[in-house]
Amino acid sequence: MPDNSVAQALGNLYLIMNRPVTHQSPKIQPADTRKERLALAITYCFDIQRKLEYACYVLEQFARHADPKLARQLLKDDEELCRPKVSWAKREKAAHRIMLEVYAAIHETHANTLSSKAKKARGGAAYPPGRKAFKDARSAK
């Protein structure tokens, strides 16, 4: 078992991350208009950011252990994304490019780790235990 501060930080992350907006209610069906769909997307973006802010808060105690190279890269990315007087369209393209660059750097290792761990799983039960198929009213049409 990790020491208490690590265990508490992980427990806090658990509490933070599993809180989707409107919980188990359908997300697409009630957003009938273009304005409602945009509001739904914006709400999810803000909600994800809220969770990341909480995650930063609970992990702050470990910040001194962070990789200086990561810190330098984050500042470089922030400089590009947060530059004053840059249009949202340019920020969108920069954010998309940065996301793909990061993904390209880590996806092979992540995929190999995921595959390796999945091969060690026993049985074919759904995960987490108790997971059930979601019945989407839209797919029934």
C-alpha cells in the first residue's frame, strides 16, 4: 500500500474523476437544437477543466517531484496557446497539433502496456464488476 499522502491523493482523484455531468442521463438526446448541442459541449469542456483543477489541487503535494523537462514543455505549450490577441481558430489548430504530438510520443508505449496488462486478465467478465450495457433511446429508433 502506498504511503498515506499517495493513498489519499489517489483516493481524492477517484472521487473527482467519476462525476459526469447529469450522471447517467442521456447526453445527446435532450440536446435537440444546435444551440443546446453547443451548450452541452461547452458544459463538458468546463466540467473536464473543473476536474483537472481539482486533480491539480490534490496532487500539489507531489509537485516537487515533477520532471523539469515536462515543466519546460508545458510552459512552451502554454506560451503558444495563451498568447494574447491570437484567434480561437489559431488556438484550436495549435491545441490539436500539440495533442497529436503528445499522443504520437506516448501511444506506442501506452498501447503495448495496455495490451500486456489485458493479456494478464482472467475471465471475460465486464469491468468494472457490475457494468451493464447502456440502452440509448436513440439507437432503438
